[in-house]
Amino acid sequence: MKMRFPTLRRLCAALAIAVAVPAHADVTLNLKDADISTLIATVSEVTGKNFIVDARVKGKVTVISASPMSEDGLYETFLAVLSVNGFAAVPSGDTIKIIPEATARQEGSGAFGNASRLPIDEIVTHVFQLQNINSAQMVPILRPLVPQWGHLAAYQPNNTLIIADRAANVERLGKLITQMDQAGDRDIQYIRLEYASASEVVRILTAMTQQDKQADPTNKPATIIADERSNSILIGGDKSERQKFIDVIKQLDIPLKDDGATQVVYLQYASAENLAPILEGYAQEVGKSRNAGGAAPAAAQGAAGAYGQARVLADTDTNALIITAAPKIMRQIRDVIAQLDIQRSQVLVEAIIADVGAKRSNQLGVDWAVFNGDRVAAAGILDPTTLSALASAATSGTSTAALGAIGQGINIGAGLDGGNNGTTFGLLLKALKGDGDTNVLSTPTLVTMDNEEAKFSVGQEVPFLSGQYSNTGTSNTSGVVNPFQTIQRKDVGLTLAVTPQISKGASIKLKLELEISSVASGTAGASDLITNKRTLSNVVSVENGQVLVIAGLIDDQIQDQKRSVPFLGDIPLLGALFRFRKVDKTKNNLMLFIRPSVLTKQSDIDYYTRKKYENVRRTQLNSAPGAAPFVGKSPRPLLMPFEEYKAQVPPSEPSGEPAATEPAAAPAPETE
């Protein structure tokens, strides 16, 4: 009997269900320890739905119903029974798959929506679009509310949440998301001050927030920013925090008695001596405009004294301004100071001066003379230097003076004394060829601040003879006349003056003054020196780091001088004895380039400084490979590596004052 009782009980339950489910009628479902497959078969017969049952779907179910149910109610009860036993029904086309909940999220499920109401225990997938909060921040909040087999993920590119769960839980999570996805009360308020200074008020409020932060580290105070241009304050944060600061601002922004006050403002970058007259003029203009406003006559007259007494004095020793003015004028002056006392950028100007020249010269000629005191004499003196030498020789009456006729190059002289005949012949052949090249490359570099002139000069002082006197009527005891000469020294070399002005958009306006002078070749040491001089005065606009040619000169000259005896110089071959020819060809090519670079960051300054420093040090290493001769083993002077030289600067203390450290010993010079 014990073996047959369970089988008999299942049979009775099946018969009870069969009796209680007539077609197209409400169903009363009462099961006790019935096999779940029997329940699935009964629901399929009543609702007409097709089910595919996973092999893992097994177990006993108990359902107690006190009143009849419709087909929809029966199906919802069926889904609830599956949920209680750890199974789920997933629609798949015309059939419904009954599978374990653990794999339900990997199977296809219906989309949750409001168009058609789904059974509360049906597996659905829904995408929530968030508007105000971050989807990733919602995942840890909602994860405990989703069953282990369910799915919850955030897709940050479009700020959405993806949830796969039963319809009832998805609907519940949707209501929670709607309540949390609201615009917070954190907002930004704009408060314009009338009497107080925005920067001073912000300083006071910032001190208050720091005290609150120390008392409660978890406190998130409001953000406070001063707009000095409009004398306004921007407050961002929660409504309660904002209101607390707004109340304080209203208490601080009150009118004060215009009886004048004195403040000392220390400048960081601007010059107090240059800024003082500007600010004093500005304060007087503001005072006049306020006095001429729509105030009552008595009030205007009372305030005129305070406004008119605005004074700004400069203390050059501390680079500070001493300001005496009414509170309103004082605030406006401090606002102007804040905008003028800024760190200006620096400009590195690199100039390239390339001067390439070539000079070629050729001269060939014959000077001759025939002299006889009793007969006709003739001479062919074509070189001016020969003529001057002969005149000097005739005047002095010495043969030594005739040596002045010999010039540079090849000089071949021949003569014949006629003896008793008295006729003397003389001939001098001169030939000279010259070839000279010049190649000068100068790269002056200088750094200056924006709108500040910088001047760079390198060269030498050359003496020029400006006068000469001799006391012809007076002589000393030895009978020698004392001459007197005056010498004037002038600078010869390169001078570059630059005034940069940085414009908006990294464009640089440059005012250039350039002068290049040099002593002409072959005149050094003479009293009548000849100098070559080139000057440039220009204003150009250059982009940051751009190389621009600002001037250029290409000069090509040919001078061909020919002297000859008429008729005789035109005779072929033999005419060369009666000609003198000199040809000079000069070609100069001068180009001037400029490249400005704006130095706004410390890294830019270090880069260009290191570049120039290493170039000089590399030149020293190449030109001084060993010790200096005749002085033992003492090394030549040499720059230390840039990093070592830079490391010798002591670090600044937090207070801004230099550290009191002992001077470091100088490192030993390097040898290569």
C-alpha cells in the first residue's frame, strides 16, 4: 500500500485538474506535490500556448486556488510558480521556452514597455536613458536590487542603463531611476557687487570654506570665483551652501563713509615708478566723473574732497604703491592694478647677417721715358703712381726717392745711358693681379621683455685723424718742429636694437635698428681710413618662430681703366708698350634675416639657454683639446656642463626667501 499511494495521489490530482478545466471557462487550480511537467501540460491545454521544456526543469509544485481564474490569470500564476521554483518562461517565436533562471538572461526576452502590459513574472530587457546623472554611478546603487541571474550594465557613450529581469522588478527599478535622475539643486548664481571689492570678498569667503573643511573633511563647500572686470562673484554649489554665502555677501557689500583710506600695494611685475602717475591720473578722472554725476549737490560737494584727494605714490626701493583714496576709488584702482601687474612674455630675437664678397683686379702697363738735354725728349708715363714718384725724386734730388715708382706686383725696369751722346732711356714694366674674398656670418642674439627695447653692440674704437697742426715758426732746442695732431675715435662694428610687441595670435611686431660698419680692406693703419657702413631702420610683423628676410643687397661692379699713347697704343703687339690697363671687379652679397621666438614658459627659456650654452662649450672643447703649453698641466678655462652649472642655484624656500646655505666649492675644470 505504501508503494502505490504516491502514484494514486498523482492520478487523483490529474483527474481533479481535468474535471476543473472545462473549455472556455474559469479554472480552479489546486495542486499538492504535483510534478511540474503536469502543471505545464495543464497550462498548455487551457491557454493554447506551446512550451519547450528544458531537461533541467524538474520538481514538485503546490498550488492552492480558492476561486476560479481566467486564462490570463492562470498564465500569470504559472509564471509565478516557475519563478518560485527557479525557472523562467522566455518567449521564442510561437513557442515559450521554460529554462532555469541562471540562463534566462542569455536567451531572447521581450522588450519592456507601456504599450502592452506584460505579465509581471515574464523575463524582459529594457534600456533606460539617463538625463542628469552618470549611468556608471547608478550601477553600484541598483546592483543589490537585481537578482544574481539578472543583468545590469551601463553604456557610458550614450549614458544608458541596460536591465534584464522580470517585468515587475524592471518596472520597480524604472520608478527608482526616474526619482533619482533629476536635476540637482547645484547651480551657479551671479552676484554683482556695488560697494565691496569682488576679490576681497572672495578672499574672505575662501577663508571661511577652509575653516569649514578642517572642521568637517566630508563637507563639499560651494565654489566661489571673482570676476574683477565686472566686480561680480560667481557661486556654484548646493542651494543651501549658496544661500549661506549670499547672506554673507549682502552683509559685506554695504556703503562705507568716503573719508579716504591708505593702502600699500606691493607689485610683482610692473614698475611702481611707471605705474604711479598712470593710476593717479586715472583716480582723478574717476573722481571727477563721480562728482559730476547725478548726486545731490551737498553730497557731491562732500564727496568731492575725498575723490579729489586721491594720491598714488611710488616707493622704488620696495616696488610698492602707496594709495590714498576713498573706498570706491580704492577698489577701482586695485582692479586696474590687478590687470596691469602681470608677467609679460619675453622675446628671443636671433638675427643672421650674411656678407659674402669677391674682388678681382688686374693691371698691366709700361712706363718709359727718353731724355736728352740738347734734343727732343719723350715720355710715356701712364701709371699715376709712377708720375708722383718721379716728381718726388725730382724735388728731392736723390735716387732713393725714385724707389717710390716701384709698386706692388712685378716691376721690371731697364735703362740705357747714352754717354757722350747725352740721351738716356728708361723703361718700367708693372704687372699686378689681385684676388680677395670675404665671407662674414654674424648671428647676434638678444632677449628682451615685451615692449622693452634691447640694444646689442660689439666692435672696436678706431682712431680717425681729424686735424693736424705744426708750429712752423717755433722749434725746440734741437731745431726740430713739433707737429700736433688731433685724433677722434669712432665705434666700428655691429649694433642691433630691437623693440618687440607681442600681438594677439602669436604675431610679433618688431622695431629694428641695425648698423654694420667695418674698416675697408687695405686701409688699416692709414691716417685716411675708409669705413664700410650699412644701416637699417624698419618695422616688421613676424609670426612666432618664423624666419623673415628683412633686407638684402646684391652689388656687382666692374671698373675697367685703360690709358694709352695716342696712335702708338693701337699698334698690334707693339702697342702693348704704350698702354696701361687696370680692371677691378667687385661683387657683394649681403642678406639680413630675423627670427623672433616668444618665451612664455620656463621650459622655453631653458631650451634656448641650454642650446646656446652647449654650443659655446662645444666650441671650447674643439679649440682646446689639451693643456696650454709652457704652463705645466694646468687645463684651459672650460665651461662646466649645463646641468652641473644649473644645479648650483640653491632652491627657494617656501617663504620665498633664499635659503641660508654655505657657498658650494667651485668644481674643478674639466679636461678633454
